[in-house]
Amino acid sequence: MSTSADPARRIESISTAGASRRRVLGATGAGLALAAAGLPGVGGPADAADLPLLGTYDVVVIGSGAAGMTAALTAAKQGLSCVVVEKAATFGGSAARSGAGIWIPNNPVILAAGVPDTPAKAAAYLAAVVGPDVSADRQRAFLGHGPAMISFVMANSPLRFRWMEGYSDYYPELSGGLPNGRSIEPDQLDGNILGAELAHLNPSYMAVPAGMVVFSADYKWLTLSAVSVKGLAVAAECLARGTKAALLGQKPLTMGQSLAAGLRAGLLAAEVPVWLNTPLTDLYREDGTVTGAVVARGGSAGLVRARHGVVVGSGGFEHNAAMRDQYQRRPIGTAWTVGAMENTGDGIRAGERAGAALDLMDDAWWGPAIPLPEQPYFCLAERTLPGGLLVNAAGARFVNEAAPYSDVVHTMYERNPTAPDIPAWLIVDQNYRNRYLFKDIAPTLAFPGSWYDSGAAHKAWTLDALAGRIGMPAAALRATVNRFNSLALSGDDTDFRRGDSTYDHYYSDPAIVPNSSLAPLWLAPYYAFKIVPGDLGTKGGMRTDARARVLRADGSVIPGLYAAGNASAAVMGHSYAGAGSTIGPAMTFGYIAVLDIAAAAGS
């Protein structure tokens, strides 16, 4: 029998005055955590019994990102009362900031589009990507429930999805890999459906160009709009969408904005409350069972009771400098991540105090980033486009620049103790600048002076002068560029095999032959951009099983406690199957968690 069916989890509502069973176990329980937070009137664990009761629900969800809102929507449709508790003043978390790719094999959207996916292919591919780092039953749970989750979300919210055609799986040559991709993204949504609640949507990481409606899959072509007929056509289509939306009085949302808004609209329709500005302080436990959450609401502490379970979807710890320093390799910090600012590991630490084992804490959803003065820029197309290469402080190439972004940073960290790979430098020439969008800077246009002033970018008329600016041996940089140029002209990167994988050609230039991801550098001036280990968020957290239940170090289940998203250790292990490997599993395990709660509750 499942431990989630333990009668201890069936405790009903209790009064604000408290009851004899209301207590928090452990010397690092809610009272100490509240005292550390500086909240009034709380001095130790016993004081949690005197906290005001803010409400009692069947399910309490921590966090309003993709995992949390999917879990809450599932609870509502399973007939369970639910509340979402959110630390930030906005909803959506990192998902709202993202491009919102969603990697779910065999989902109904790609099957309807004719993608030749099968359960056997998906299982073979995920096993090859993840390896032994993640149990087979968790992999099966993700693959088995993911398609149903997408169908459920479409049936119970205004969200619709589009296949990101051509966005290859990250390792398409592996057994079961699909060169044309499995990833989907949200379709356009009119923000007016949220009414006044739209003002509480967490802003996007990078704003869409004014007057345009842009999908994640469009950026590949917008980057090439100055040199590609298709790129120009996609730009015109994005502008036409924007014009149409304006004429109709719509507030068009795409990518993470659409995903978060669509899930929030589903919760509004289901009358699920979302409490903003309400951080989790600790989990509430009775006889080892998690039966609620201690939160700060309106400047004071309170208790939210959960009859059947607490789902922690509070994100990772990317903005917690102490945790990053404790668990991750140096150099590390909080300045290079693009995750939501509120992601400081609160849910993970609360779970640990409740006895949770932690896994994958050394890892993150890495990607090369340029530390621009306004915020770090997560580098996708820029490092893959032909006419650019990555070098370390010694002026040497060290990686296939077009490899999956997590692999590039893993290589940087693995080599850095003996090779000076952090920071690295992206070197491009003026021909590259004349052809391609860089971040949101159109071809030929000057970069902001602040980029140069901050040291994130450098420019010089010779490679020797550029090497001097960034402190590397001029002869080494010159030799590396000459070698790279010879490989680019031949179309065969015998040094790092750039262009061998279908994935390498996604952000490339089809006009460049014989290898669309390789072109020589020949036109002055030359540019260098500092590259550091950025991330979309951390991927380590509470250890969970195939039912999203949180586990202790001995493998036993902590009754009443579930985790999904970046508060849990990723089902992708140390790898990354394809675009949306963060959000797809986050939503799926939020869904799985509540299905398990509902089954145990008999709903």
C-alpha cells in the first residue's frame, strides 16, 4: 500500500487556536526559520502551534511557475480544493521569463503534425541521454504522463501549442533521436483574458520587438532576416501578426508570457486562489507527515493547512549565493543566471529540514552567457552562427561551439582547473556583424557603449590588437583563427566536429556552404564577447520518485510532500534532451503529483 494513503494524511481542519497534534518536528523547524526571517512574535519551533490559520485546503501548492500552476489546475479538476502560495509580487516564475519550449515526446500536438514519434523511440532516446543518473521508473513516468498532461492543459485552459518544426532534439544521432524535433511552444494568447490580473504577470526575460508577435521558433529566422528570403518573410509575418492584434485591440502574448497567462487563466476559471507576496518559510509537519506550510502573508506569519498534500514547485536556488558556493563548482555566483530573482532555494531548504534527500545540486541548466551590464544574456544563436569561434584565455579553441549549450558549460567547468576556460571569448568579425542579428541589435548597427565600458565586449581592427584588449597571446589567437578559417573553408571541422550533428545546424546560415555552421573570419574590425557559465536555473533539488513524492536518503517517502520543477532533482539528470527539457518535466511532474494525491484521497 502507498504511504501516501496513510490515515495520518487525512487530518481535517483545525481551529486557529491550535490542537494537541499541531507541532513541527526538529530543532530547525518553522519557528527558527521564521525567527531568522525577522518576523514578529516567533521565537522557536513550539511557536508554530500558535500561528494564525490562514486556511485549510486539500492541496497546498508552493510556487506559481509552470510546475505549480499545472499542479493546481490538476487539483481543481480532480475536485480538490487548492491554493497557490507565491513568494513574488508576480506569477509565472522563470517559466514566464522563458521562451517556453516544452519537450514532451509523443504529445498530441506533434503527433497531429505527423511527427514520426513512438513510445519506443522516446524511451530509447531518453535512456541514452540521461544514462544511469535517473531511475528508469521516473523516466517512464515522465514519458507516460507527459502527453496526457498536454491534453489535460489544453482541455482546461485557453492554451494551445505549436510544434517547433526543425528544432532538433539535442542529440538526434542517438537511438530514438528526432532530427526534426519533438519540442512544442505555446500559441498566441490574448492577455485581455486575464483582465486586471495581467498586471501581475512576471515580465519576459527579453522583450519582443515592438509591434511584432514572435514565437520562439521565429528567432532562428529573424537572426537571418538580413541575408535570407525566408528570414525576411518570417519578420514580415511577425509584423503582420502584431498589426492584426493591434487592430483587434488584443494584448498578444507568446512564449513564456503565453504559457504563464494561459495557466493562470485556467486557475481563474477554476477559482483557484493565487496568493502573491506570500513566501514559504517552512513546511508544517505532524508526526512526520507534511500537513501544511508556514508562510509570511501581509507581513506576519501564518499556517496554511493541507488535508492531503503539499506540492513544492518553488524553483531552484540560482539566486542563493551561499547555496551555489556550497554545492557548485567555482567560479560561481548569482550574477550570471537568468532565472527568476525570487528563486533562492526556499522550498529545497524547507524540504531538507523535513528530511528530504537532495540530488544534482552541483548542476544547472547551463548555457554560455555574456555578462552584459543590464543583465546576463543567454547566448544561443550567436555562438553557433558561422563566422564565430570560442577561445579560452590562452587563445585556443576548446569545444564545438554549436554543441548543446549545457555541454559547452560542462566542458568549461571540467577543463577550467587545468585550462583557462572561464571566462571564454566569442570572437567574430565584421562580416558576421553585417549579416546577423546579435541579441536584439540589428546587423551593422553599433553595440551599446556600456557593453564596451563594462568589459563584456571589445573591438579592434586587428586580431593582435584584439588579443591585447582581452589579455591573451596575440600569436596564439592569430594561429587559432587561421586554423579555424582553413577548416571553415573545407567545411570539415576535424578538431571539434562542428557541423556533424543536425543540431549544430539549427542556428546556422543555409547560405553558407559547404557547412552552414562554419565560415572564416576575414573582415576587420574584430569583436570579442566575454563568455561565462550562465544558466536558466539550477537543476538540483529534492529527490523524488516516479509519483513525485519526496524521498529521504534511505529511500522512504515523506508522507504528504511532493516536489516538481527545479525544486526537485531533474529527470534529465546531468543532460538535456531537447528544447523545453526544463518546462516539460516540470509541468508533467506537477500533474503526476496531484494525480497521486487525488488517488490517495479517493477523489
